[in-house]
Amino acid sequence: MKFCILAALLFWLVPCALGQRETLVTADNPKPAELPTLSVWQQKSQDRVLTHVASTFPNVPNFTCDTWCYETDVDFLDAKPLDGGRLQLRHRWKAQPQTICVTTVTPEPGAVEFL
């Protein structure tokens, strides 16, 4: 019981400490009863911006899996929805600014694929 209360408190405090959550884009899910719904959101603090992919699964009520995909070696450029409920994210490599990393996030029944 103590762990549950502590976990709930942390889930409430961490977003408050990091700043406000801003949803940038949400994919149009063609099968919301079967596939996870994907979105991209950012949390801004005084010295950085954290970009996440959120996945909500139809078979797990009241749960969202937030994935921070990239380390500090890249800068987030943008995200856009693709067909089939997919998302595309673009990041620029800091060490090689001419290099853009493009990631496609695809919802699957019970899973999310990052390529």
C-alpha cells in the first residue's frame, strides 16, 4: 500500500516539477478498439525540453506508456501523423548537423514498433 501511494505521488510530482505537458500531435487511429493510439508531447523545464511518444492501449484502461526515445546527442525537429495511426519523428544529430534521424512509430495490436 505504501508503495502505491508513493508511486502515485511521484506520478503527480514529476510532471509538476518538470513543467507543463504540451501535446504536439496525435495520430488518427483507424482502429481504436484494436490498436494503441499514439501522440507526441513535450515537457518543458527551465533548461531543457523532453520529447515523448505516448501510447494508450485499448486493452489497458487508464494507462498511458510514455517513451522518451532519444538521448542528448540529438535535437527534436518535428513530428507528424502518418496513415494507419503511425507517427514520424525527426531529430538532428548534434555532432553532425547535416544528419537527420527519421523514426516511424507504428501501432500494432498490443505493441508499438519504433523504426
